[in-house]
Amino acid sequence: MSRISTAAASCAAAVMASLQRSRSTTGDFTLTCEGQEIRAHLLVLSHGSDYFRGATASEWIEKGKNSMDIKECEPATLVATIDFLYGVELPEEFADLQGLLRLADMFFMEELREEVGRRLAVGISVDNYVERSKMADTLRSASLATACAKFIVNQGEGGTDWAAMERMPRVAAAVAKMATQVLWGARKSAVKERADFQTADEYFNYIKANTKEGTRVECRTVGDRGMWDRGMLGDQGTVDRNTGTHLQVSWDKGDTDTVSYIRVKLLASVDKKLFVAD
């Protein structure tokens, strides 16, 4: 596979910039919006957009067409969308971000979709998070869905319109994923280490009291590789049983082991306050 040098990339960018400046006179395809004509190069359209790549071959080239009318679109928004295909950055204060997101979705332009999503994410507030969540869900912006989910999780249960969220599966899934990450992070941060205890007996009793079937643990010392304590430093596994005198652990690497409480550390807290109530 050929490696593109910095000089070659700069040359390619210059070519695209030249095409963009001349597209009104050399463009071989015309898009119309509210009576305004916007010319572009079919080669650029078909390489920058999956929509045009498929549609131009099947619908326009075979039929000899070289134009397309875009409905429900502001001319300036269409111009910005086409310019993006030529490598032109979006204006910093571009107003019609929702229109851009709709065209990005329509034309299957993933880079534009995510760039607009990131810009819309900046201004999420209590007043507009439901509207922007709808945009993220309907127009399939992962970056905007993630930003809306972050806002919802940080806002807390009381301030969220859950009825609206139920109608937005993409954002609801992002909320569930983020909430799980936050909860798991809280469980990990609540774990105590051996250094938190003055004596080995205190740590022994802490592990004994806070492990049960399903608890995730990590081996914190080197074992003797005998019949007991075969886990190696750093091995992770799941507790099968807490016998009251030791742990029976299935290590992720495949071994089943009998382990002393003192040899493991918890990977996450089992504090009931950090679990969803039954």
C-alpha cells in the first residue's frame, strides 16, 4: 500500500481547493435548492458521499441526468455541505447546524455528521437537551448522542424527561452505557487496598466480609504454585465461593484455584449502596 507523503497530501489539498474555487464554472453536476443552482464535480460528490456514489451510477449517469433538486434545505446549508466535500472547513458560527446534520445524514457523510454533532454538543442545556437528543437519534449522530447522554447522567434522575427518552433508543442506549461506566467507576474507587489497613488481619477480614459468588478479584501477590494459591501476580478472576476460610476462584486464564483472602484484592466494591436495589 502506497504511503502518502506530506508534500503529496499538500498537493492533493491544493488540487481540491482549486476545484472548489472553479466548481461554479467547471462543475459537471448541478444541485438546486429553492431555485438556486449549486454546481459541483460529480467525481468529488461520488467519492465524498456514499449517497452520490450509489445514486449517480444507478439513477443519473445511466439516464443522462446531471442535476438534482434538494428539498427542504437552505441554499447556504447546501453550499456548506458541498464545500465540506472539497475540504473546506465549516464556518465557526454557522447557524443552521440542524440543517447540516440532516444533509449529512441524507448524503451519508460520516465526517460531517460527527463534526456537526460535536458542535451541537457544545450548547446542550436543560432547555434543549430533549430536542438535541431527538436530533442525535433521528439523524444518527454518535457524538451528539454521547454528549446528550453525558448531560442526562450528570443531570440526575429528577430532571430528565424519561418518557421522551424512551422514544430515542440511540440516546437511551448511550445513557445506559455511560451510567454503567459511572457506576463501575464508583465501585472501583470505593475499593480498599492493603495499604489502607494497619495489619494483615484487618485486610484479611475486609476481603472475607466483602467477597461473595460473582465478585471480581485480582491476585496481588506471587503464589507458590502448589495445590493452593496457584494464581500469579496480576491474574484476574471471579469468586465461585467464599467458604468462610478461603476463596474458590476461577481465573480468567482458565485455572480454578483455592486462594487465601490475603492474596487478592477486589476489582470493584460490593457495597450495596453502589448497586441497583431489587
